[in-house]
Amino acid sequence: MKKGKQAVDAPLQGVVVLEFSHAVLGPTAGLVLADLGAEVIKIERTPDGDPTRYLKGFGLGYFPFFNRNKKSLVVDLKSSEGREIVEKLLEGADVLIENYAPGTMDRLGFGYPALAPRFPRLVYCSLKGFLEGPYEKRTALDEVVQMMSGLAYMTGPPGQPLRAGASVVDIMTGLCGAMGALLALMERKETGRGQLAKTALFETAAFVMAHHMAYQVVAGTPPPPMPARISPWAIYHQFRTLEGQIIFIGVTSDKQWPRFCRAFDRIDLLEDKRLQTNNDRVTQHDWLLPDLEAMVATMSLEEAVRRCEQAEIPFSPVARPEDLFDDPQLNLGGSLLDTTFPGGQKTKMPKLPLSLGNHLWSLRRDPPRVGQHTLEVLTHLGYGVDEIRSLHERGIIVSPEDTVKGTEDG
């Protein structure tokens, strides 16, 4: 597997980001900036750090993926000494990211109205459930806005709304937040001032659903859920192979049709006058698709893949997430980063899906242990050994035992 070079020339080198976040939304924005080279300091609560670290079920993978290339500072934000630490960090910070519930940062004394006059160069990135409007005080989750926006309705069969199989709204909203922070940093070069960048889950979900809204306007009828949709292409379908595997095959143009027929030895279909154009083939769906299903059912998955590659048509075996670990494209293309999780598991995780000149996004830091960089951050801020020991003994900061011992012995 290819490894990226150390990102010493990364575009955001020298940019300092303070991340007040949990779950997926805020950590996604921080992950993007961290991968691009920013120094992201994740501010975690005492004594145990981000609660996302301890989620079960589908939440098991949240923290170890979305928090690489970050430092962990665990500090009691309800104490005056803890807030003083953050105040000192703000003096050198370029960006603040937060996705806490509405009003939380204001109660802590770190809301935008309180910070903007004192730190005029600060870019403040606020990620919420809703932007300004009747819902803005509500708390939202990815699944909530999938239901609100029609995404769940469009994903499941008719009458059976189903959330998408990944936190797509959280992640896309986090990407929008990172984009807002980058734009604000660009403007700061001209104006010398930071600003508030806001984005939200519901409005992002609505943006994702806009083409279905447009369908309603053009067609004059609501779009059907995806499992019940009528495809504009005659062959855009899942087929089961001889060993019971599933492969998706698409024939999406009249130029692809002859290649498909030849690769699958179906000259009879190529010569059939009823099937000359895509629209002709759509009208023959009732018998054409069962014919092709029976054909693919006689082939192994390997053979079906080989014929699709020969035909140069869109196709894919139906994969599972675990299949990505060994995917040749990701491995040979250098798109996976060797990573060690806080629990000690060694694995490979996808890197930022972006190619930019000669930049190679690297893993500079594994996802941090609870408070792994607390002592480093405080030392950089000028705190002495005795001050750090006192803060630790009183529970205002938390750091792994090995680093605490190192400080006490120092």
C-alpha cells in the first residue's frame, strides 16, 4: 500500500483549530481540516473525554475514524481554571468548530457573540440541526433530518421509510462546515477579520433532496421511492449469479448496448428489432429483464465481472463495508492509511478523497487516547510543572497515567 509523505507542506499548515464536538458532525469538519494540515486540538470534557469514545452498536466506529490527526485536551470547562486554559488557546487559534446543542457554548462563555469582540480574527464554525427559523432551537440528529427531508421516504420501499446506511447528512454537513471555515479564512486574508460560518443538518438534507423537489415540479407528480422508481435506462438492475452473489449492471447508452450484447454472446438481442434504442428496450422490460436474469444466473460472479469489463459498461458486485479493506483500487491507489485506534487495533482507514496537485494527505497522528496531548498543550501555553500537577490533582485536566507520571517525575 502506498503511504503519503509527511504533510509538512499541507495547505493548512500553521492553522490552529479548536474543536468542541462529539459524534460525527463536528468531528467530520475537524477531520477535513486536520487532514489538510491544520493543528486541530479536540477539547474534551472531564473526566472521561468525548462520550462518543464509549458508544456501542453502530457508534463503535465513530471516534476512531473521525478523530485522526487531532490532539486531545481534556479540561473541565465549568471551572474558572479550565476556561482560562481555553482563553489562552483562543489567543493563538484561527478556527473554532462546535456542534453542541443550541445554547451550550453560550452557557460556557464561548459563544460567538462573547468571543467575536475579543478575538476578531477568529473564524467561528457553528454546526447545528437547523439554521435560523422556527426550528432553530430544536436538537436534531442525522436520522431525524433524514425523516424530515424525505430522504428516508425515498430510500425505503413505499410505506417503509428507511434511513440511509451511513451518516450521510452528518458527514455532508461537516464537509460544508469545513468549506465555510476555509472560505472565511480566505476572506480574512483580505479583511483581517474572522466571521461566523454556520451550517445545519436539515438544510443540508434539503439540499441533497433538491433534485427530487425539481422532479415534482417538472413531472407534476411526486417522485416514487427509489425501490419503486422507473429507471430511465432499460438495464439498470441487480442480477444474481450462479453462486448466489449479486452484481449490479447498467447499460445506460445506445453505444453501450452493442458492446454488452457482444461481450455476453447475445447477438440475438443485438439483432432484435424491438431493442434498437434505449427507449425501445424500456418498453420490452417485461420479458427482457427476466431473460437477462436467467442468463446471469448461469455465470459465476468472476465471469460476469470479466464480461462487464470487456463491454466497458458500469457494473459492480454488491459489496459490504468490510470488503473495502482489501479493495485493489483503494490499496494500490494509496487511498488507505495505516491507523492504530485508541484501543490498540491496527487497521487501514480511507484517506480524504481529494487529489490536489502534489499534496499527499498523510496520517500525522493516530486517533488520540483520552487527554493524550493535555500536558503537551499546557506546556506550550507556558504552564509550569507545579501548575500542571495541581490542575491534574484537582481534576481540572486529565491526561493518560504514563504522561502524568512523566510530569511528576520531571
